[in-house]
Amino acid sequence: MTASTVSKKGWVVIPAHLRRKYGLEPGSRVRIVDYGGVLAIVPGAQDPVRQGAGMLKTEKSLTRILLLEHRAELERGS
């Protein structure tokens, strides 16, 4: 755990080793998250769409599964 001090303006310095570890450079966006008594500084995603791509991988294409399900619904008359 690393400690920092809050300035009069509310600024907190993120230590250099943590900035390097998380790729934080001047101008990087971070989120401050309140977990009910615990504050967390969370690095913002540079490209959230690209970062999320592939998170829901399955053996079959989800698009193909949806198309097959839609076709089955049409055949049932739903």
C-alpha cells in the first residue's frame, strides 16, 4: 500500500512507480470510485470498445446463435 497526502486543492499525487505500472501519463483519465468508505482510483480505458472486444467469447459465434434463434422463432410463428 502506498500513502499520499491530499493538498488544500484536493490533489493527490500518484507515485511514479504506480503511474508507470498502469501507464498513466499527463492527461490520462482516471475514475474515483466510492465503494462505501473506500475510495479507489481506477485507470480509465483508452479505447473501451476495443478493450471489451472478446470478453464474451463462446465456442459458437453469438451472432450466429442469435440468427438461428430468430429463425426458429419465425418458424414457430412467435
